[in-house]
Amino acid sequence: MSTRILTAIFFVILHLLSVTSNINSQTVPSDPGYIQFVGNRSITFVDPSRANRNISCLVYYPASSEGANAPVLQGSTYPSLSFGHGFTLNPNLYVSLYRHFASWGYVVIAPSTETGFSLITQILRLILHSFLRI
């Protein structure tokens, strides 16, 4: 690869990383919804199509009391919302947003998926290999 192409790839990666950090700094709505209590659970699914890979999920929902494993608030059905945490971010960074959605009557499911570092690592390795002749 030419130096020009590798430099362009480097700046694209740098831009993507800066966009990710800007997303992380967004403010969360402060006004809670009509649901008084929000419960949460951590659950794990097994994906047999991917060598029995474990997929852990955070779940936030309208509850009859506050906290972990609290009983679900009875008397209504609630729409669900699946939340993708973004390229390099941890789903735990969005807990206040999950709580906000749950306070408005949503069940929020936030799976912890791959963060994409493997692709960046490979590209950076190629750049370093090309420039430093490692």
C-alpha cells in the first residue's frame, strides 16, 4: 500500500474515534417519566450458531420497587426497546438513559456485543508495519 493510502486510513480511524468520544459526552434527559420505580436485571443468552458464545444483556423495566431483580410492575404491557451501545463503548455507560426510557414505560434490552477494536487493531498493525517496517 502507498503511504498516501495508509495516511488516509489513519485519519479516517482517528476521526471515527473522535466521533465516538463525542457521542459518549452527550447529556441524558433529566425528567423522569410517569413510572415511579425502575428495576434491572442482568441476563445471559447462549448463541449456538457462534460456538456457544455468551451474550450478556442489561435489562431495565418498569418495576413495583426500585433496584436489581425488582418485580415487574403489573397492570400493563410494555413495549420493548433494544439498545445498541456503539462501536467502542461499554453498555454500562448508558445506564441513566436506560433508566430514563424505563421510567416512560419501556423495557430496555442492552446486549453487550463486540466493540470493534479487532478491526482497528489490524489496521493500525498494518500502518505500523508499513511505516516502521516491523
